[in-house]
Amino acid sequence: MTDSAMNQPFATRRTFAIISHPDAGKTTLTEKLLLNGGAIHLAGEVKARGAARRARSDWMKIEQQRGISVTSSVMTFAREFEGLGHITFNLLDTPGHEDFSEDTYRTLTAVDSAIMVIDAAKGIEPQTRKLFEVCRMRNVPIITFVNKVDREGRPVFEILDEVADALALDVSPQSWPVGMGGQFEGILDLKSGRISRPEGDSREFLGKVDHEPVPEEFAEEIELGQAGYPEFDLEAYRHGDLTPVFFGSALKNFGVAELIDAIARIAPPPRPQPSEAGTIDPSGNEVTGFIFKVQANMDPMHRDRIAFMRLVSGTFRRGMKLTPSALGKPIAVHSPILFFAQDREIADEAQPGDIIGIPNHGTLRVGDTLSETNKVRFTGLPNFAPEILRRVQLKDPTKTKQLRKALDDLSEEGVIQVFYPEIGSQWIVGVVGQLQLDVLISRLEAEYKVGAMLEPAPFDTARWVKGEAKALSDFVEFNRANLAKDRDGDPVFLARSSWDVSYQQERNPELTFSATKER
Ligand code: GDP
């Protein structure tokens, strides 16, 4: 960043997400980050608030039954840092359940960095790896937090080497656990040489820090560790080639303050975003942003949806007129919402990196660009090839219209993808995970009063087909029985197997069959 950019308000923003496998401790860490950031007063509140919120809406019962979180949210907190001043953190929560990975992936397009939480006993798990790959694709820098060192975990070297090998990253330990589990004596900060100590019966970190020497049995390991891994390198981290590693316990509050400090000091401020006409810099004057998520039913008293916009450039002010790319005409954003962890607040002003909730009735869609001039188009928000395809069967055949509306709405929200076959009248829905189908059926009933059943479709996967007009129309003509349109009217090849995809790809080298659709 240039010096003048350093002084701009957006330079104080840190917009990030936590990526992890379910159970690694993301919720617990989120709570502690908010507590340490001064945003909430009681631990446990994130889950409690979440539960209270969930109980309000019928379809969300699924969440309760399954004990998972379907809804993503945004949490903002701010604090002073010595030498840095006031830093504002925007933590974008990503649903941890693997069935909701598509939503999670999209959220990652809206962050500038990520915290990767790993369970010290389990190391890199499948979901961590998947999410990591998405971060890598977009060069999102990652800070690693090895959690649960208050319990028996794997040897520190083993964990560090696994991260390095599995993810092909340099790892740079910033702290080191002095023993784990029953032997746990604290966390050594490798830079300052100070040890945070457990206190009392709960063996929590309550602020006790000392310079006592590390017990001999651990000293050698720590010395070896310090010598055996690369030193922290800001450039390499910002490029996504190196991850600083912190050890801690979210439950017992170890390593959390250090983590926040690291996000404030090394995590990148808002980055330029790719658009059709080159990258858009946060220092640009024009207000631009993109929608990465649309959510209904946040407030059961209203039927509104909230579209989540990541602000990319310019200073947003309440009441401002912005043009959504899909709509083509300006809308006035009168009651934008900011997401302070205490409560939702009406935003008067927002900076690049901030997330704004925009209430609307379905005009705003995932992937839309909003801008003042309507000349910008952000790229890179993917739709993923569905892994499960189902035909939708109406219980009451007179409700076709309502069904179409519902499917269009829910696909706009990113809950499902919908495909309208060229032949036949049965619409097909595609999802990345089974749970999305349950959500679909309950929401059809609860919100649209449409009873529906899902039947197996004779297709296994879908590919977006692109190519020169003549080749494309020939292909469509020959393969009508396997073709559908997505909600934007773009052609999609419904394949019976992945073999089918390779076969068509071979026969039609002038066409591309892609598993993702970038909007
Ligand atoms: P999430 O699924 O990643 O959000 O994980 P949670 O935060 O819900 O944690 C999963 C379980 O691990 C819960 O029972 C937590 O109490 C527990 N847990 C989280 N962090 C720690 C930790 O640092 N130490 C120990 N011993 N348990 C933890």
C-alpha cells in the first residue's frame, strides 16, 4: 500500500473469516475474539444469541435438530492497538457444516484474510483442506491457530510438519505450547520469551504472564523448533506462501489476545478486487461493492431479504444511490445495516472492507455488483457444479407458478441451483450437500405454501457449456434431452456420469464444460 493509502480510513479494516473442520473450535474462538475485542460481555453469548434467533423461524428448526448453523453472519468489533490506533475487525462467519460449503466458499470471496483453526489432536481435516484450497485459489493469506492444547494433542513438530506438507506452505511458529494436556504449563511467546500461565482450578488464562525459564524437559524441543522453521516473513504471508502459527486454547483463553494482535498487525487491509475491467482499488472514489450472500428471515417480522455487500471502494453514505448490475437502474440504500456484534446497527457510513446489509425484496442477487456508475463488474463469485440433482414434484399441480417463484428466489439466495430442462416440464434442483434439500422442502412449505417432493433425476452432475455461438447452438440441438437453462438462461449440460462429461468434452473440443460458473 502507498503511504497515502495507509492514512485512509479503510486501512484500519481487517475483514476476515475463520476456516475449520466442524468441532475444531470455531464457535468458541469466535466468542473469545469478540470478548477480547470488547464486543460482547459474556462468553457463551454467540451460541445463546444464535439459538434464540434460530428458534424464531420454523424452517430453521432444521438447524436446531441437526445442531448446525445454516446462517452466516457478520460480526464487527473494534479496539485500540498501541502504535496502530483504532482497528475495526469484520469477522464473516461461515457455516461449518460441509453441506453448506457453497455458501462458505462465496463468503471467502469477501474476506482479505483467514484464520485456520486446527484441533491439536486431529491436525488437518477434510473440510479444513477444502476451505484452504479456496483461500489458496484467491491468494488469501492465512494465520494458523492450533487449538485445544490444554488437552492431549499430537506432538508440536508433527502438527507443524503436517500443515507444511499437506498444504504446501511454509510454517512459522510464533508461539509454542509448554507441554500439552495434563502437562500443559502455558504458552511461550517466541518473540518476547514470555509465558502465559494457567491459573486456578479451571486452568484458564486470566492474565498471568512471566519470564520464568521454560522447564528443562521442554526447553530442547522449543529450541529445536525455533531453529527448524523459517522466520516470519510478511511478504510471504501476504502472498499466501507462509503461515504464522499460534498455539492456544480457545476454551481456556490461551493465545487469543496474541491472535487478535496478529490480525491487527499483519493481516492485510482491504485488497483490490478483480473486475472485468481490471482490479478496483479500495482507494478509488467511486462507491462499489458486490453481493456475496443473500439471506431471508433474519427478522421474522418482515419478509425482507438481506443482501450482504462487501464494500470494495469509496465511502458509502446512507441514502446513497447505487445501481445493481442485474437490475440496471439505481436503488436508494436508505436503511443499510452494519453488524456490530451487540446488535444490528443502521449504518451512516462505511468504508472499503466493511460489510453492509441491504434490505430488499429480491432485487439483489448473489454475484451482483453495486456501483455508482454501473460500469464496474466484479468477477470471481463462483457457482459450483451441484453434486446432487433432484426432480421437483408438486403435491398440488396447480401451484406451478408459486413453485417457479420459490425456486427462482431460493436459487438467488444460493440455497439451491435450479435448472429448467429444454424438454419436459419437471424442474431440477441441484445442491452441493444433502442438507440443502431438507432446507429446500421446509422453506417451500413454510414460506411459499408449496408442498413438494423430490425424486431422483437421471443425472449425476451438471456443467455450464460455453463456446462460440454456432458450435453452442449445434450442441444444444443435438443434446436437447440433456440440456437445461439455469436461472440466468445460460445453457447447462446435465450429465449422467462424469464419463459423460469427458466424452462430450472430447467430441466438442471447441466448447468448454465448466464445473463452476463465475458471475
Ligand atoms: P466448532 O464446531 O468448530 O464451532 O467448534 P466449537 O467451538 O463448538 O467446539 C467444539 C467442542 O470443542 C466444544 O465442546 C468446545 O467446548 C470444545 N473446545 C473448543 N475449544 C477448545 C479448547 O481450546 N480446548 C478444549 N479442551 N476444548 C475445546
